[in-house]
Amino acid sequence: MSEPGRSLFERAAEVYDFKAAVRARAPIAGLPPVQDPQPPVGERGPDASPPPLPNRRGVIDRDALAAAGFALLDDRVTALAEEFRLVKRQLLQAATAPGSIARDRMILVASALPAEGKTFCAVNLALSVAAEKDFEVLLVDADVAKPSILALLGLEDGPGLMDAIADPALDVEGCIIRTDVPHLSVLPAGRPGNDTTELLASDRTRLVLDRIVTRRPNRVLIFDSPPALAASPASELAHHVGRVMLIVRADRTSDVELREAVALLGGCGDIRLLLNATAMASGGRRFGSYYGHEG
């Protein structure tokens, strides 16, 4: 899948030279308020426990995920699972570095155009973070025009992100689906509409996202974004997150498209590149074989 000793994160910057405009964003390479029943974390005191998650629950269709090629970390070790371990480690280290803030725990997974692997990468990253002992992950389907997360995971649809943004009386926590995969929850996209971009650009979005990320201090948010060059909401979402993981398909994404996507997502000051769909080099890293499997 990659060259010896080098992750996909380490290779993309060499494949795509963004010069000064992108270097400033440190690219790396590889793969009105809701009524809260409890006060925010900062007002409950350092020893208070996080509020319990609501009782909206779902069972992940593991067989469907495995058949589609996703990395299930309760299964055998594969090269794909190990690659996403490397990806998540860099992202988690950045999210929890000294001086980090709540926004740093929000990661937008985007691509320039459709069919470049953003949803595949977002779900694999969420599954990988869910295996952590000190974090929980909330996977947010933010591709409102074409949501696919719930169908992919085998979960029931229902109110979600856009409903909570549009309706101040709706507590976003009640929209979250707690799954049978420990530490993994899912927030549906919610209602589609012609005003999605305008809602995401509103102060209401900031209030809702702040509520989600501060309510549980060990919670990491991963957003599956619409493609940046195909739908305008992606550029608005970038203003709210701590970093963007921009998926670059090795055999498809052009340099021009990539530069345009970076410019549109410039509301986030930390854009990182993940190189997707690369061929395994001869003699390259084979994590699965090390553990007794051919990945």
C-alpha cells in the first residue's frame, strides 16, 4: 500500500507540491442556544462526570462493513487498519497538544470531487478512533445533500445536525445515535434544504457544535463533508473545525482541482492531505503479514 517506512501522510506532500500557499497550512501526506438539562462541562466543576448519552441506540452492520472493505479493529490486523492507526495518531496528537482548544477535536474529512474516497476514509478513521481507550468519537454525516453514513452502517434515519441547527428547541444530544461499537456514536445529517449553506454559516451552527464538543471533553468529532468543488457547505464547515483532512485520490485528483479545494477550505488554518488509492510498492510495508496475515 505504501513505500517502506513511510505512511500515506508522509507521501502526499511530495506527490502534490503546493508551494507557499499550502505550506502555510502545514499539509502532510497519507490517507439561539439549546436548553441543556445539565450545565456545560466548564460550569460543572473538574470532578463532575459527563452527562449520560441519550437512549437512541443502533447496531452497526459489521458484515456489510467488512464486505465493503472497511477496517474493523475487532477483527484481524490488516494493512488498512494499521495505516489508519498512523493517520489517527497524528490527528489525535494535534488535537490534544499543549495549548489545544475544543475546536481542535473537530476534524473535517473532505475531498475535491465525488468518488475520491472521503466517506470511506471518514468511517475508517472513526472506527480507528473508537478503539482508543481515552477517547470517544462522534461521526457526523455532514453531507446533507447525499448522506450515506447511516445506510452504510445499517442505522435508522432520524433527526440530525441540520434539524438541531434549524430548531433552537431541539437538543442535539437527543439526535445522536449511540452504537454497539464502544466509544462510537453517529449524528445523522438531518433534514435537507436549500438553505443548508446559510444555516451552516450562521451563529447557530457555532453554538450547536460548541455544545457537542464541550459537553464531553474526551469526544472527537469527525465530519463527513460534501466534496468541496461540488457543494458549497464544505467551505462553511471548514470555518468551524480545527483541521481538515483532504482526501487526494492518487489516480484521479488533479493538481488544479486540489489547489481549488484547498482555497475553498481555507476557513480552516490546518489542512492535511491523505493520499488514497495508492498501489502497494514492491517490498513496501505489509502490516498484516507481520501479525500473521496478508493484509
